[in-house]
Amino acid sequence: MKKTVAALISEFETWAPPTWQESWDNCGWQIQPGILSDPAGVLVCLTPTLAVMAEAIALQQRGIPVNLIFAHHPLIFSPLKSVKAADPVGEMVLLAIRNGIGVYSAHTNFDQVADGTADILAQKLGLQEVTPVVPTQPGVGYGRVGNLSEPVALQTLLTQIQTVLSPPKLLHSPGVDLQEPVQRVAVLGGSGASFIDEVADTGAQVYLTSDCKFHQFQTARDRGLILMDAGHYATERPACQQLVTRFEKQDLAWVGLSDRDEDFRQFFPPEP
């Protein structure tokens, strides 16, 4: 007997408890259409969209037993006042119930946990002696800060980030010497500019995150911190692949990574 949806979710929540979520967040079940006792067939994605739902339905039609979209971002943030056809969230609810596909989100709890969004970024860059930037529980918390095995030129680190994350655009603080040696690096997947002061207090020379505003680059410069913005998608999508790897070690009916996830941003002119 393959592991059920209920067993999968119970095991995940033991590892990354939804009680860790921020007060504004909405982790956990977004739509649960009566699938708890069914063998788990999981499509992992960054953001639960109609495109991902269409992908899950298409997989079902090919005979692949998908019944759960496991997402990082929540589908529902604010209480719904109605569920209507033609509304994106309403359509997701209707399609989920009609096709027996649940939607579950692990957001700020997954950001904090070991092997979560921040940890995976730290691993991608080969950081050592890694600790949370803002501890929230023993050994876990928001962001990670650590050291490269040896100092490298800033340009080398930028090239490494571009290679391992493939962001469409990689922004960094202006007026910096690209040959400056750097070793202590902080990372936080997704929108992490609100943690600039905490990162600066760790002694980090570089901070990799996303969604940084104009004056946040100014704040980072004033704190002596080289700020890098690789984009929300590029800094969190690797953690989705890690979830697939984690789930593949369990006895599930099926697990795969969505290929319909979207960055939601386009740059002009497009990269060649």
C-alpha cells in the first residue's frame, strides 16, 4: 500500500510544523477535496496557479495518479467571501473538487526549516558553518549565513550565482569593486530585503535575496553590505526540487516537479 495523502502531510508537518508560520501567512490545506485516505500522487510547484492545475489534470488524463498539488506559496491569503467561476481562486476550487486534486502550501514554515528555501540556497553556493540569520527555533530560522571555503572575487561569486540559479537578471549594489574578495555570504529565498539590518549584524559581506526596492539597495550600501537580487522565482524554485527529492524517498504513488511554474516577470529585450 502506497503512503496516503494524510500520512504524507502528517510526516511533513512533523518536520516543518504549520504552527511556525507567520501571523499573516496561510500554510497548510488550501483545498482538501476528500483525498486524505488515497495514495499520494504529488505535483510539487512554487506557486499554485491555473496553469499548474491544468498540468495536474493533464497528468491524470495520461493515467498518472496525481491528486495533490504541493506548493510553496499559498493559494489563499485572505478569507474568501465567495467562490465564483471565472475568478482564478474560484476556478482552482472548482477544478480541485471536480478532479479530486488537493492543494497544500508550505510557506514560512518551509522557509525556516533545515533543507528549506534558505538552506537550499546556502547549499547551492557551497556555504559552510551555516547558521540562521534570524533564529526562530533551535537550529532553524529565517535566512542562512555562512562562509565560502575560501575567499573569491565578487565577480566569481556573481558568476556562480548566475550559473546555479539562472536568473533572467541578477542585480547587485552599485559602485562595488568586482575584484573585491568576499567570503561571508548570507542568503534568503524570496522577499528578504526586510532582513538587511539583521544580515549586516552577522558580519556578512554579501546578501543574496530578491524583490529588493531602490532604497533598500541604499540601506544595504549604508550598512556596508553588497546586496544581490536574483528574483523571487530563481531563489525559491530550487527548494521545490529539493521537496521532490525528499518525497521520492517515500513510498508514494507518484511525485514530480511542475514544469508550468511561472516567474511572472519578463524582461525586454529578452535574453538571446
